[in-house]
Amino acid sequence: MSIEIRHVTKRFGDFTAVDDVSLEVASGSLTALLGPSGSGKSTLLRIVAGLEFPDCGEVLLSGRDATGLAPQKREVGFVFQHYAAFKHMTVRDNVAFGLRVRKRPKAEIAARVDELLTLVGLQAYAKRYPAQLSGGQRQRMALARALAPKPRVLLLDEPFGALDARVRAELRDWLRRLHEEVHVTTVFVTHDQEEAMEVADRVAVLNEGRLEQVASPLELYDEPASEFVMRFVGDAHRIGGRLVRPYEIALEREPDDGAVEVEVERIRVLGAEARIDLVDGSGAPLVARLRRDELEQLGLERGEILWARPERALAATAARP
Amino acid sequence: MADALGIAAVRPRRAAPRGERLGTSLTLGVVTTFLGIVVVLPIAALVWQSKGQGAHGFWSVVSSPEAVAALELTLGAAVVVALINGVLGTITAWVLVRDSFPGRSLVNAVIDLPFALPTIVAGLTLLALYGPSSPVGVDVAFTRAAVVLALLFVTLPFVVRTVQPVLHELDVEMEEAARSLGAREPTVFRRIVLPNLLPGILSGVALALARAVGEIGAVVIISGNNPYRTEVASVFVMNRIESGDPAGAAAVAVVLLCIAFAILLAIGGLRFLLTRHERA
Amino acid sequence: MRRFLPRVVALGYLLVVLLAPLGMVFYRTFQHGAAPVWTAISSPEAVHAFELTLLVTAIAVPLNTVFGICAAFAIVRRRFPGKGLLNAFIDLPLAISPVVVGLSLYLLYGRTGWFGSWLTAHGIQVLFAWPAIALATVFVSVPFVAREVVPTLRELGDDQEQAARTLGASGWQTFRRVTLPSIRWAVVYGVVLTTARCLGEYGAVAIVSGRVAGKTETMTLLVDDDYQNFDLSGAYAAALVLAAIAVVVLVVMTLTKPKEEAA
């Protein structure tokens, strides 16, 4: 099922959570809504789910207007950051809920529940209660529950935000593999740019309720549409009015066109890379990244004065001050 | 962190230093002496003296027609009132937590009125409003309905106050999840909200029951205290004392005591069963 | 409509059962003007009833406050056998009928009671005098301060107290300077509930007081007594005083309610 969001705006009192956002999500794709907290990404997701209703604009699901449609009728699966597990029901009953509500025959429900529990690796926990599961297990249960009634869209609201780093990384990979197997249109919300870039086919970057850019992870990194996007998806530094990536800073002993005077504060070697902490004339910190051999060629020392120059001039649109 | 690994966090037990142990013993001594004199001793005297005339004497009072009628009325009215306030109290709690309207905090404060107002005053005012000179033309004075009305007043806050915190803690996302899975509103309430509210409702109902069984002040004016018709058990006990039959009074009083304990135990057990999913 | 219906049901119920009756007290009392009210309130019986009520309340509240704080501290912060039993007995007055309370005191301090002969021999009158009324009032108002302080103490945790100890404070100093201030609002709320209970007690004192007008009647007994004697203006006047105090109590309750209980 494809999703089309047209000029959606949502306000809460004086606060504009979503500001005239238009976005298309292709059927079967895996899209991330990326942005800092307060950027409106969760609100947008909830509007797609029908858990909130926009003040203006439309939401179309498979081409049909679903803007005012109740969540029950949208055939969306929703996964919450804090699992929203039905704590008074067993794992099995949780997963079966969507099917029971649709009054499917018992045998069909049992088979489907078993299928999903196997898919998420929770067969052994079927009779347990959510309170007896770890965070990661609860979220896998929540996923199984959302998938059970075969939704046409899967929406995940910061699904791994409440989990610790190791579990998060595992589930991230797992979600990617799940999507490749199940192929349901998936949209997930995250504030973690690494997560968005690693998992999604396309990333929509939101800031203060507005859509900044929608593109593949690589495009976002190489051709950011604004300074915000550039800073959000990776490290960026300002040199002489231009915004560049740490690995795009060339350090030279002689001044050149567009170069800025900097002082070396600290040199750190991290494996095959070196990270050089610099300070420019105004005291602003910069970080340059060099390969080990480049570092050795330069022969840098602490306190040295050098000239930093953007090595690859990025597209003019990227460097708006 | 320990939680994620499934290890229960264990607090190291420290041995209490001597000064602290002395302080504890002293405090405990004061506390138990006070409680002993004020509460335990009188109750012990009651239980002991109810056996005064032997099992036969005990039974003859308790099974006398007047006592039976009083106990039936008391229990019947208490159950009716607990059920009514169970339902209406839950609705009230719902409205106070989930709804918003001008004056909501005032209404919330007023719920505690039965805790603040002397029961005899409550009875008098109910009589003024729903008795012989009622300005709204409703006269239930000296009937069994009056007993129910008085008990409704005094037990109103219990269910509201036990359900409110549960409603507050209730994860709204559970309801949203249920909706996203296709459940319509009545189903959401029935399958998701109510099961989680039930322990709280039961606590309130138990407290209301125990209170209703023992109530006297609110009932004594408006019910008329007609034996066999509108005399509740507590009034019966009082009459027995005034008639110079303290042993008889004690017998029925012990029955009331046992009923209160039975209620608290039964509902405590029910709550335990209902919340087993919360114990990891 | 779905939102509207529960609201109407709840508010309607509260109006019928709570608010309208309360309004009636104020209306009925002043129905015949303020003069009869003043006469009734200033009668010797009424004044005495007021003083007696205040006396027993002034005895019960401090006793139960100290008890409640000590008991709560012992229950939450210390280990000892029989904790469950202690808890049960503290909660007991909430579960039993006031009439049972009165009867049990009667059976303890009455002429035929356990202490009866000893008291008579020493010429001490407990029953049918103010000591019995005080004992009854103390009995019924035992739980309130303890029950408010226990959850507060539990939630606070003893980290602050442990910090104080490491800084050199003795047990008593820690209690006075760290524990007490942190529970003060719970104590205030408990005191308010205790006071309300003391003022409103009827069943137990009805049995142990002897109900002699002008001698052993509390305000609640006076209301009943006046009503039984068809002195409606007296009954309503006393009821009004009690209701007015109740409204003040309600306001203080609302202001000092611990937040985990407030909506």
C-alpha cells in the first residue's frame, strides 16, 4: 500500500507540530522519518495511523482518501516506543488480539500466531506475560502483534529507543531482514541518524515540523539540501563560509585560496584513520580526518599553525551560511 | 541493567548499630503499647465476652428473627450500594481523569465530602432533601430505600478514589494499539481498559462494603429504625446495649466483625489472583 | 455524545447524592432567619457539646499523630517480626463498625467489664464520662496519619537519611532534621483526616457517653438528641456548624492532598 501525505499541518494549541508536510511513500519501501525531538516526526506517523487527525491536508492510502478514517479501518500496524503491551494478556493472546477482534476462526488464529512467534523467535514464551519479558522481547512481541492481521502498512514509532545499545543494533538488522522477507510498506521514526541511514531505503528529514529533504541515505549525505540536513546526518564544519565534512579538509603548510589559519590542538590516531582537533582564528573548533599515511606525510605536531582548505568544493546549495 | 540480565537487584543487609536497635525497640514498645491499650484490648474484651453465654446463647441471639432481619437488611443494602457505587464510581473516576470541563477540580474535591462531613449531619440533610418535607417531592424516609440512600452517600468516595490512580497510570498507548489492531471502542473498553481497572474497582468495592456493613450515623435518622423493616445491624446492636443485654449485642457485633474480615480477605484474594500477570 | 453521556451521569449522580443534600443544610438552617440559629448555637447544651467535641479532638489528634509517625517509621524503615499484624491492627478501626468500637469499650470499662471493678473501687469514672468519649474517639481515628505517612516514607526512600548518617547525624537528629521535614505534608493531610473523623464520630460515642445533654454529649450526639426531641432548629444549627467545619476541612484536604492521590 502506498502512502501519500499532502500538505498536512497539525497544531497543538500554539505549537505547530507538523507544518505543511507533503511526502510520498512507495508501496513496499522502507522509509525513515528522521529528525530531532520536537521535529514532528512522531506526530506525522500518528496522523498516518489515524491516532491523530490533521488540521489541514490529506492522507491517502493506496490512492484513497483516508484523512478522517478511524485507525481501526486503516489496516495499519503500529509499534510503539514503549511497546504498549497488553500487560494483562499472555504473549500469545497479545499477538492473537488483532485476529480475534476480526473474529477469525480459532484454527486460523492459532496457526498465524505460531507462525509469527516463530518468526520473531518467541515460541518458548507464548504463555508468559509481558512483565516477564525483557525490553527487546517485548518489542519483538509488539512487532508480531502488529503483523498478525496482515496490515498493509507497518508504522514504528522510535521502536528501539527504549532499548540498550546492543539490543538496538540487533533489532535494527533484524528489522531490515524482516522487511526483505515480508515486504510490507514500512515507515519508522527515529532521531538516530545512524539508524535511519543503516536501515532505510529512503530517509525523510524533518525539522521543527517541516520536511527538509527526502532522499536515499547516500544522497542525503553527499547532497544535503540545507545546512540543517548536512549537520544532522553527519559531522560538518565551517571553513571560510563553507560547510564541509571532516574528511574533506586538506591541511597544508602554505596558505591557499579559500584556506583558513588553524592551530593543531590534538592528534588522535584511531586505527587506520587520524582525527585532528583544530581551532580556527575565532576559537571555533574544527575536526579534520586524515588517513594514516596522509598524517605521516604531513608530520604534524601539537601547536603547529597550518592552513585548512576545503578539498572538494561541495555544491553551492550545501554551504549556505 | 541488572534487570535486563534478569538478576534481581539485591540490597546488602546491614546489621543495625546498637543505638538504632535501641531506638527501634523503644519506638516499637511505644507503638505496640499504645495500639494495645487503644485497639487490641477492647477488641479482645469484645470477643471474649461474646462467648459469655456460651455457644447456645450466642446462637440464640444471632438467629433471633430481629437479628436475622437486621443482618439481612445490612448485607443486602451493603451489596446493592457497593454494586451501584462500583459502577457509578468507576464512571465518575473516568470522567474526572479522562474528561475535562470547567469546574472539574471542584467536583474532584467534592468527592471527599463524605470523608469530611459527620455522618449524622449527612443523614439529617438527606432527610431534609428526600424526606417528608422534600422540596423535590421525593420522600423515601423510613423506608429501606432510605438505608440504601444513606449508604450511597457514605461509600461514594471509595471506588472513585481507588480507580482514579489506576486510570492515571493506565498506558493510553495500550488503547491506541488496540484501535490500530482493529478493535472498536466498546471492545477497547471491555478487553483492554476494564481488565486493568478491575483490581482497583474491587479494592474500592471491598472498602465500600466493609464501611456500609458497619455504618450507623447516616442511617439512624433517615431510616426510622423499625425492627424487621428498616433496622440495620448496627442499630440492633445499640438497642441490645440499651436494653441491658451486652452479651447479645456482643454476639451480633462479633458477626459484623467476621463479615468485615471475610470481605477484606475475599477481595484481597481476588485482587491477588487478578494481578498475577504483574509479578515477573 | 459518547463523551457527553458519562459526564452527565457522573455529575448528575454527584448532584443528587452529595451536593443537593449539602446545600439543604445551609438552606434549612436559615429558613426561619438567623435569630433562631443564634439562640440554638449559644444554648448551654450546644456550647458544652462544642467544648466537649473540641476537648476529645484535642486529645485524639496529637496522640494519633505521634503514634502514626512512629508506627509508619517503624513499618517502613525497620525490620521486626509481626509487622503484618501491626499493619492489620492499625487498619482495623477502618474496617469495623463504630458501634462495635463503642461496645468493646463498654465491655472493657463498664461496671461488668474487665476493668469495671478496679475502676469502681478506685472511684475513677471512665464510661459515661469524657474519658470514655476520648478513648472512643482515639480508637476510631488511629489509622489516618499512619496510612498517609507510610506510602510517602516508602516512596521517599532512605537515601537522604543514609546521607545524613554518613555526615555524622545521630538517629534522632536524622529523624528530626531529615525525615520529619520530608513527610510534613503527608502528616498534615493525615491530621486533617484525623480531625474530620474525630469531629464526626457518632456510633461509638453514642454507646459509651451515656448521652446526657449538657454533660456528655458531643456535637454529633447533640444533633441526634435535638432531632429526637423535635428541636429541629437546634439540630440544624448544630449540623450547620459541623457542616461549615466540614467544608473548611474539605478545602484543606484538597490543598494538602499528596500528589499521587490527587487526580
